[in-house]
Amino acid sequence: MMLLSEDPSPWLQVLGRCHPLVLHLPLGLIPALVLLEFGAPLLRRDSPRGPIAALAWLNAVGAALAAVTGLLLASENDSTGELLGNHKLAGIALGALCVISAIAASVRRRGPFRVLLLLSFVVMLPTGHLGGSITHGKDFLFEPLEHSRTAKPPTPTGDNGTEPAPIGSEYERVIAPILERTCSKCHNPDKTKGELLLTTPEGIQRGGENGTVLVAGKPDESELLVRCLLPLDDDDHMPPEDKPQPSAEELAALRAWIAGGAKF
């Protein structure tokens, strides 16, 4: 299939990258249609069938475009995972519901259209949430609440007033938080971009589609560090320019950990 081509056309890539632009059309039109269709009877007025039908078809076109561009974008990024798979299915279902709703909007009986419109609204909510989770991270929506509940308590001190020795390996205390902040948005179990998982020791040691990313004792041969040190405008630089970047201190800690044997 063209959508799954290993070397897609540049024009298809451009079309796929329009996904963040076109997806907002159905996200705005579906609530507007719900308001028009169900708000008029509440005000004891007739529903404006003509405008509703026109908006329903505009919504159908927008939803279909959003589904197609989303599939193209996913094939370009070569991402896998349950989260992406669920978003694909939800997006296709939403696009289909919007098209069928547009057809039903032209029918004299309002019952089928209203049922389909409500279904579209219900399916839109998890579809949008899944898409946002792919872009910003699985816990993005409720992350502030989690932080407020798990605020770090004051560090206990020993009998002599000094802090106790840190618990856990250097990887757990230092390296894992760095990877969590800068890498896990794209390399997690739900979105293993480049077939690379950076949330577990096994995934880091296994590497991705381009081979290993970690060579114990050799930081200058470890892609995990080398990619971070490339110029920000380099196509191979990681993390991407628009994502959080590791600080100089974090890069130094990563280099020291690798040089020391990259022990987990």
C-alpha cells in the first residue's frame, strides 16, 4: 500500500504533516452541530436544517481528511504501540461516523442523524485525548495532578544532621530521570519511534531499527549521547528541536555513566 511505502512521496509526507491543521475542523464542527441540532428544540424553535446539513458535509470532509492525513503521518514517523493503534482505530471510526452523519442530515427523519451526531461527539473525546497523548505524552493531561499528589517530602537527615546516602543505582537516580524528561515522549511502550524503547534497561540495551545506541565504556560511540551532542539544527540531532533538551550537566552525567560501564 502507498500509505505503508518505505520511501513515500514527498508530497504525501507534506499531506501527512497537515494532520495537526485539519484535525481541528471536525473537533470544532461536531460540538457546533450538537449545539445547533439540540439547542433549537430547547428554545422551542425549529432546527436550521439547511445550515446543519451544509456544516455536516463540511465536517465529513474535514474528518475524512484528518483520518487520511493521520495515517500518512503515522506511516512517515514509523511509530508503533498500543496508544497509536487505538488512536488510528478511533480516528477511522470518527471519520466514518461523520460521513454517515452527513448523509443522515439530508434525510427527513431527524432521529438517525441525532443518534449519529451524538455518537460522533462521544467518539471525538477519546480520539482527541489519544492524539494529545501521542504528541505530549501519555500522562500529559493529568500530570499536574500527579505532581501535586506526589510532591517530594523533605529529605530526612541522619543523627549528625547530614543527608543519608542516596538509595538506588546511578541509573535509577540520575540517568532514568534524564531519559524520562527528554526521550520518553517518543520512545515509550505506546510510541516506540524507530523501534527504540528508552524507558527500560532492556530496551536501551537492545537498541532500535538502526542498531545499538549504547556501547558501555565508550560514550563517543554511543548514539544515545552522540545524537544529543549534534548541532540543534542537524537532522540527526535528538531530541527534536521542539522537544525538551538535556542540559550540559545532564549530558555530562550521561557521559560519565556510559564511561563508567553503563551499569543498570
